[in-house]
Amino acid sequence: MAIMVKAERKIEQDGVADTDAAPADAGAGEVDAETAWTAVLARDGEQDGRFVYAVATTGVYCRPTCPSRRPRRENVAFYAAPADAERAGFRACRRCRPDRDDASATERALERARQALDAALDAPPTLEELGRMVGVSAFHLQRTFKRRFGASPRQYVEAARAERLKAGLRRGDTVSRATYEAGFGSGSRVYERADALLGMTPAAYRRGGAGQQIRYTVAPSPLGAILVAATERGVCAVTLGDDAAALEAGLRAEYPAAEMRREDAELSAWAAAVSAFAAGRSRALEVPLDLRATAFQLLVWKALREIPFGVTRSYGEVAAAIGQPSAARAVARACAGNRVALAIPCHRVVPASGEVGGYRWGTDRKRRLLAQEHTAPDAGG
């Protein structure tokens, strides 16, 4: 059924509309035609799937977000569904493919946007330019991109640059070369944000953490060996395993040139707090943290620390809690990247099915932690 449908069009034998035959208003439908026209002018992605617009002068119907040139208003008719437009003699646009599934079209647009950003990290397009490139409005792109990839386009560029910077430094590139190949316009920008990007200066990261001082201890617990490592800022790692030597080796592999010192006595209070929490003797684990992560990871981890003792949340629920309900997969990746076990309780996040799900430190440990919390007095309060 047409939405404020225009009168029937004359179709020539070759399928192209008679340019002299402008449609006229024919009646009301679910959406007001002027509201729909405003959406077309704005390329409003929120309206994708709600209607299509057809152009008498071309014989083509499109999505509201089609990147093609906007037609004249008097040549436009609105239809509730692609089938309605096709019954009226219009054919689907080859650019925006309105006859295809909306979700698939959105996914394709977002993937094109991601690829465009990856290809231009040194000079990324503006949000408006990116929207025009993929055929959606800047507002819709900002929101759907963040839902799909867990970061806004700007945050995505910054994270991709940081990863390239790290990769270059690990390869042994000079700081200058790694900086510019990562897409940063100047070395000063990198040094200004070195703590957030690397947790140390670029030169120190290139040397495998040379000059960085990391103290650690390993303590026993009901969950096996627990390694607690800290910088001068706070605890930077809490890792669980069956073998203390393997945990130490893992820490050294991450920062091969850092100055490592085992200090059991100095870190005994923090280690005892972690062990007590692992054993179920404590409902809270409060230790100062030195977190190095992306903005999205920090957002997720903050939400995890707000999950009450004895309560679980699904990945989707955490995504909704941070205002990004479509970012469940990105939430799962943020959980997997958590190196501060227990202090950031990613064990409280489970699949929507209710199963235990994966855990970086082993599903048996996750199951035991959950069982301890669920059976504790006043759990879930």
C-alpha cells in the first residue's frame, strides 16, 4: 500500500518513466508523506525499513538513506514496502538495494565504513563524509557503528592507531616511524597520550617495558596459584593458573625488558585480599588498579564492577547497561581482555542461555566462583 501514494505512472516500454507524468497525491497511509520526505532529505537511517520512496523520472525506488542525488519532491511517491513499489511499476535501486534485507544492508554499510577508516587512519574522513560514502546519515552511522563495533568511528580510529603503534614498536621500528605509520600526525600527540595508549612511554614499550618497574607475588588459593602484579599506580594484573612458574613466565612475556621484582612481603596484603575473595571469604575486593585499556574496555569493566555480589548478567544486559544494546559481542571481547581477574568480576557475565560460558582462567574456576557467590548468605543483595 502506498503512503500518500501518487497517481499511477506511465511506464514506457524500456521501463523508464515518462518524465512528463508527475505523480499526484492519492491518499493517506501509515506515515505522513511530508514526514517521509523530511527523512529522505536527511537520509535518516531510522526510517530504513519503514518505507521506500519512488521517483517517477527514473522509474526507481530507494531507501531513505540512498546516497543518490535527491529528486524533486513533485516526482516522488512513498510506499510502505518494496513489493508495493514494484507492483506500481518501479524497480529497485542498484545502489541502496531496497529490495534486500535491512539488517544485511546495514551490516554492509557498517563494514564499508570500517574498511574506509582502516584505509585512512592517517587522515580519516569526518563523520559526515563517512556517512555520505556509505549512504547513511551521520547520526545513524554514529549510533549503529558504536553498537556494531563497540566504539564510535573516532574511538575506532584511535584504537586502530594504538594497535598499529604497538605492532610497530614490537617489530623494533623507531618511535618516529611507528608513530607516523600508525597514522598519528605528530610524535607529541603520542607522548601526550602514552599512558592511555601504552601504559608507558613509546620508547619504553619498544624496549619491552624497559625502565618499567613491576612488582609481583604468587600466592596459593582454592582456585590454584594466583599472581598479583603491581606498578607504582596499583595492581596491573591478577592471573590464575595451576603453576606459579607459568604465571611468572606469562608476566615476563608481556613485558620482557621490564624490571621484575618478586616482593611477597610488600604485596602480601593485596595478595591476601585476592585469595580471600577467591575462597569466598570476602564479598568485595577493593585494591587500587592500574588499568591500561581502550575507552570501551574501561566502560565495560566499570559496569562489571557494579554487578552485585551473587548476581550474574548476560553479555547483552551489560551491553544495555552501558547504553550500547547491540554490542554484546564487543562486551564479550572486553571481558576476555580483562587481566585483572576477580577485581574486575568478569566471571559474573554469562551467556543469555544461562550456561556458565567461557572464562579466560578456565570454566571450572568460573563455575566455582559463581557457586560460592550464589550460595553465600544474602547473595544477590
